[in-house]
Amino acid sequence: MNAEPQVFQELEKATSMVMTARRLLATGTTVDLSALEGRVRSVCETVVELPRETGQDMIPALEKLIADLDRLAELVTERMEPPTAETVADDEGPA
């Protein structure tokens, strides 16, 4: 059985989960990322076991997933870190 289509499906599911988490965070909803973490770990473990050529074919999809995860991490960081006094002053403009 060719594992490549199945891995691509798993990659698509992980990307979809990231996009959903980003949308929810943007609306202020609390998001449990444990399922996403497990899905990404599973995809990575599977890709590592694939033949080199097959894995190389997945590089663009993996790069997209990484970029999406980076954007999600930025949103989580923004939400978790309260604004500093300097940031608030910048947002309020000159006094």
C-alpha cells in the first residue's frame, strides 16, 4: 500500500486544525492544542520513515504546515503575554 496519499491526508488535517485554532484564537476563544500536537507529531514520525523521494515530495506541504504553526505560535504568544506599559503607551499615541 502506498503511504504517500495517507500522509498527505494527515498533513491536510493538521493544516486544517491549525487554521481552525487560529480562527478560534482570533475570536478570543480558548483552544486546546493537545490534539494538534499529537497529529503533527504523528505526521512527522511517519514522514521520517518514508523513502527519501517520497519525503522530498512532501517538502512544500510540510513547509506550509510549519509556517502555519509559526503564525499560530505568534497568536498564542500575543494572547498569553499581557501588553507592556511601553506597548500601551505606543498604542495610545503622544500624550
